Amino acid sequence: MIMRPGHQLLLPANPFFILASLLAALGLNMLQNMGLFGRAAWTPDFLALVLAFWSIHQPLRVGIGVAFAFGVVIDVHQGALLGQHALAYTVLSFLAIAIHRRLLWFTVPSQAFQVFPLFAASHAIELITRMMAGGTFPGFLMLLSPVLEAALWPVVSVLLLAPQRRSPDPDAHRPL
């Protein structure tokens, strides 16, 4: 692949780090749901954020099946309609994989603007599924959640790509 000037060559992603980051995001979602705000509709979905990140950066390791499995786990934890989050995470992962080659050419702040529609579509699918099953409308503050997730994209990108960054090598005879 042709790299842009100024881009750093990354080490391969460790599968254990990918799994640990997904489990940490799952734990953070579970703590967030049991915490001070409860199941507030405006809070960002950290698991969706990390799933989208790894679906874009490692589509062969984290794909639709992993998104579905984590979605079922969140559905069971929240006592939600079984398949509500699974469907939303599956669509999110599919869309992220569909745009991953194009998205990686942009800078991280530009990527945040481009993943916003993915997060908005994911939350819209959750809302439509909930409403079709007879659930109540969570309020218009739900519109804040995809905005917060897109705003967190640069932070998550820096944190999750940090173990893959090569340390600068002072040897002038190595091109990499």
C-alpha cells in the first residue's frame, strides 16, 4: 500500500490487545449503565466506538460476527430486546468495513466527521427496533450520543494505535 508522506509505519496489531480493548469497552459500557446516569440515552456507546475502530483498522480480525456476539452480550446485560444491539453493531461493523480503505487515507479529525453517519445509523437502528417492539421514545437527547462518539474518535484512535507505533530509530541507514 502506498503511504502518505509523514505517515508512520505501524507494527501489526496484537490479537490479545484487540480482545482486551473490546472487553474493556464492554466493561465500560456495563459500568456506565449501572452508574450515576443509569441507561441515559445521551451517553456514548464505548463498545460501538471500539468495534467501529477495529472494524476499520483490522477488518479481518474484528468483523460482523464479533460485532453480533458483543451485541447479544449487551442485549442480555441491559435486558433489551434480544437482537437490538446485535443488529445495530452488525450494521455498524458492516458499514465500517465497507469504508475502511477510503477512511484510512484521511486524517484522524476528518475521520471523525466520516464515522459520524455510521454512529448515527447505528443509534437509529437501535431506536427503530426499540420503537417497533413497543418501547418508549428515550427523548431528543439521544441525538447527542453519536456526536459524542464522533468527538471521542480521535482520542480512541490515539489510545488504540499507541501500542502499534514504532519507536523512532536513530539509525540513518534503515529506510523504515
